[in-house]
Amino acid sequence: MLSYDVVEWGKPLQKAEKATPKPTGTEVLLKLKYCGVCHSDVHIRDGYFDLGGGKRFNMSDRGMNPPVTLGHEPFGTVIAAGPDAKDVPIGQDRLVCPWIGCGKCARCREGMDNHCMAPRWIGIQRPGGYADHLLVPDAKYLVDASGIDPMWAATLSCSGLTTYSAVAQLKPIPRDEWVAVFGAGGLGLMAIEMLKAIGHQRIVVIDIDDRKLEVAKKEGAAATVNGRDPDAAKKLLEAAGGPLYGAVDLVGAADTATLALGALRKGGKLIVVGLYGGEIPVSLVMVVQRAWRIQGSSVGNVAELKEVIAMARAGKIKPIPIEKRPLAEVSRTLDQLKAGSILGRVVAAID
Ligand SMILES: [Zn+2]
Ligand SMILES: [Zn+2]
């Protein structure tokens, strides 16, 4: 089989030929057709996330040691299975839910693989989809995405699922109250789609780029605020007619989280999703007196991915612009993602 691997952190991916794995136990083998090229792979290729205060979260501390194959948005045809695999759709195309846990702990048993403390995430701890073949630990992580563009389906397994799961944690959202979305990039637009899909319209979007805010308005944001405005905090409250019910921070920076918390009503909820990095001081008295709920949201689980695909199939969420490129260009694509020069999403096509 062929793959494009990180051989040294921060360096371009290198093409590798290796033996095609044979599925054992409950494993299934897919011949891949597509893999989305996600922005988080830029950080993973660098080998770390910035935690703020000069601290780093190193991928090597997560059990990743090069050579590693990235790519966590794979889609392909199921071609083989181990002797213990059940309900294997041999010969059929499937989307892979990459957020796979140990399969044994209490979280995994309740289907919350994304909260497992011993993750086996595809393209992180396990070899990923920048390859022509992929082993998946169990057929239960395969999702039928028939009826929608397979390239779009691939992108839904990370950004679609992550925003869906984050928005779900605000539910039930009172219809007459406001939700702020911080960040109007790809994830931000997806979050607007998810909020609209569950019938919510009072959405205010905050970004530091007016062009992105224009796009967010077209997407359905009822109000927008430029976060660089010195009066941003006041304008946010004005836009919502008072303190907000909730906020989804898709940036995850000190500035955005501070602005979001300050705008929440009593009992309001902040969902932090973005991994920009940093830290903020939080007054414990304010946490109590304002009854703030501050919660992180990390990707999502396979049941939620099935719900996202069902919403896509039903036309409740719209496709985003997708550019198809050969897998051989994946390293160049990551360079362009890092430089911020890609509009919409890129999906690698695998022969
Ligand atoms: Zn991703
Ligand atoms: Zn587990």
C-alpha cells in the first residue's frame, strides 16, 4: 500500500510503500477513495499545539512518534474483514468515524468514544487516511453516507461532527435567546448551519475579519460584531438585546473566551471548541454568582455522525465549496492551509 507520512515533525510528508495490512479480530480494511485535508493536520504535522504561556502540547506525548500517517476524514470501499468482525458491508462505500476509543472502558461502552482516555483516533494514534488503504478497528465505526457527495461526507466526519456536537451541548436552546458563534471561518459557518438546522435563528457571529462576517451574514447570522472593535463587548450585548444564553468559541483564544464569558447571562453556557490556545483567569466568585457553565467539546461520536449525515441527506445542512486534489498534493495543501490561502475545503482523491 501507499501512504504519505510525517517522517519528521514540521517537515513535508513523504511517500511510503509498505505491506497492505490484513484485518485481524474485528478489524475491517477499506480501499480509500477520499480523505479530507483538515486544518488541524497543520498543527499535528508540526508536532504540537500551543497551550499558551509558552507551553506546548506535544503529539509525541499523545503516543505519536514518526513515521505516522495523518488524515482523519477517510471515505472508501470496505474490501476485507477479520474473522470476528460483524455486520461488515463488504463491497460497499462507507464513511469512517475516526474518533475511536479503546472499546472497553465505560465511556466507550456507552458510545462516548470521544471521551475515552485511551483513544485510538484514526490519523492520530492510528494510521490515517492519507493512504490508499485503511484499517478500522470495528465495523461499528463505519457510517453509510449514501445519497450525499462522498467528498462532502468526508469533511463532515471532523468539522461537521465537531460543530454539531458542540451546538448539541447548548440544547435545549430557548428560541427567544441569543447564541454567539466566535470565529466565522469554516467551522463558524458550519456552526451556523447546525444552529439553523435545529431551528435556531438568533445567532450573533464575532470575527476580526469583516469579509468573513459578511459571509456569516449571508449564511444566516442575524447579527455580527467585529472582535477588534474597542466596543466589541458592548456591541455584542446590544446586538443580542442583553446578556446571552450561550456561546460557541470556535477560536479558543484568550480574547474570544474572555469576550464570550463576559457576555453570558446568569446560567449561561460557554462551549469551547477551538484549539488556538492560551489561558484566561476565571473568577471563581463570578462562576458561582453568574452560575456560568464552561464546557469543552472535543469532536463527537459515531451516533452523532450518523445524525449529521441524516441531516445532510435531508437537506437540512448545505454543502460547502470543496476542491478535489490528488493525494500526492496533500503536503502542498497543508502548506497552503497553514498560510491561510485555501477557501472552503480540500479533499484528497485517492486512486
Ligand atoms: Zn479535523
Ligand atoms: Zn475507552
